[in-house]
Amino acid sequence: NTSLRQKTVTHHRLATVIETEVSKPDKHHSEFSLNRTGDQPLCTSME
């Protein structure tokens, strides 16, 4: 479960960075995050 939690934290951190850069509303941010779920390679390169 630790690995899963780490992935969630990484994804959240990545989403936060993206949200800050594009300055999108929360509504848009939620949609964007869903689209990013399958983007594992990007999350890995962020670490």
C-alpha cells in the first residue's frame, strides 16, 4: 500500500504543478487530472 500511496502523492504533486502553470479553475483541474491518470511515464520522469 505504501507504493500506491507514493504514486498518489506523486500524481497529486504533478497535478498541482500543472494547475499552477496553466492557472486553470478547479473544475477544469479535475477533468485534467482524470486525463492524466494514464500518463504514468510523465509521473515517472518527474521523480
